[in-house]
Amino acid sequence: MVVSSTHHCWTFRCHGRDEWRRRAYALFCNAHTALQGTTLSSQRICCYALYMISTLYRDIADKIERQIRSGRYEPGAALPTEKLLEQEFQASRITIRQALALLKRRGILYSRSGLGTLVRQGVHHGASVRMTGSLSDLNYYAEETQYRSIGSKLISPPREIAERLGDTDIEAVYRFCGIRSKSEVGDFAYEEVFVPKVLARDLHSSRLDRGIFYPLLEEEHGFSIAEVRQEITAVTAPTIAARELRVRARAPMLKTTRTYLVHGGQPVEVAISYFDTNKFEYVMTMYRD
């Protein structure tokens, strides 16, 4: 693949399978169109487009993982050969190898001489979230699951929420409630998002189509989320979570609390999720320094 520019005259040549060549070209055109009129140079736009194209292997990895978690490939089963995967996904050999390597790093696949690429034992067939230290993980999680809003309300914040928002004197916050589900397992998480009244008064729960709030705040107020602090605890099911997820009262649940901060350390959002441990797993990938 070659992308070049002379002032604002662009040339695009991509060698490979037709479907992925079209996708790469579409991504490049979208990047060029979206960034026209900005202060970015042609070289920077080119680099941005190349970055988008270079992550296409993630799409394939995510599709293969969904196939595994839906039961198409059982633990211990061998995946099709690279040649067959090339044909299935209409992608180049190197793209397939990048996708498989990513799934190995996620702990989902492994290789064995003479047997090929196998599904690791113990791979969960329910919902999951993978964390590698990037906000992109939250976006992938949202894209792989479905969110259903069950309402919003202006409330006086609980003390824990006020403290996490850095203002114990805050008078009102909006609380957005919803259910997270996945087709293979049904409803698996009850979620609450708390945002100060001054930031959320012009927003509506109907815009939470994916249940990820921070992009809406960035769009509405022009700031950027610089950091997300996450805490994970084991708890017994609160009454509302037990009711919405139809689990027994005080059943064991996994609770995550995320605090979103802008540059300068000011908190702007607190999100709390309660997960049914029979349907959900949390996976963290760590790399050697």
C-alpha cells in the first residue's frame, strides 16, 4: 500500500484483497474529508489515515473472538488454516497473522506444533471486557455489547459520588441508569452514570445509544478526557441491580467504579457498573516493560 500527496493532490494505491482494499481506501477518504479545513498538514493527515488503516487487523481479531465466545470454536479446537481465514475475511496473510497474534496476546489462542492455532481452555462464552490501559478498550466493549437506557433523574448525589466528583458541596447531579446485554448471554450488567447538573442539563438519555457518556461530554463542552481511574471490588448485589438483572438478593457481583478526569485532574463523570459474575469476565493484559 502506498499513500502519497503533493500539496492537496492525493494518490492512493493499495495492494491486497478487494474487500480490504476498498475498506482501506474508504478509511483514507474519510480521514482526508474529516480533517480538511483543519490546521493539520498534509503529512499529518496522511499519517492519521495510515494509522486508521494499520489497525484493520483488529476488526478481524474481534470477529474471530466473537465467533469463539458464541461457541463456533470450542476450547481446545483448532482454528481454520491461515489460507482459509484469508478467504473467509478476504484479507492478506500478514493481516491474518497480526489478528491471530493479537488474540494470542489476549490469552484466547495459542499455537502448538503440528496442530496449528488452538482455542485456549477456559475461554468464557459470556460477555467480557479487556483492558490494556487505553480508552479504546471501553469503546470496543461498547461496540461488542448492547445498551438499554432505563431512565435518568436529577438527584442529590450520594456522599461517595460527591467525593469522587471532587465537590462535597455539590447540590445536584444527573443519574443515568441502563442495562448492558449481549445476545449470547442476555442482560449481564446494571450501570449508573453520574454527571454534575451543569454538565449534563442539555443531554438526554436517548443519546446514550452505546452507554458510553464521555464522548458526549467532550462534544458538548469541548474538553478532552485525559485519564480514567478504575476500581474493581467484589460486592453483594444491591436491590436495584438484583431486580434488573434477575439475580437473587445479595448474590455476589463484580463492581467497577470509573472516574473520568479532564486535563488538570478535574472529575467530570463517575460510572458504576454491577456485573453478574455468571455471565461476565474481566480480562487485563499486561506487557513487559
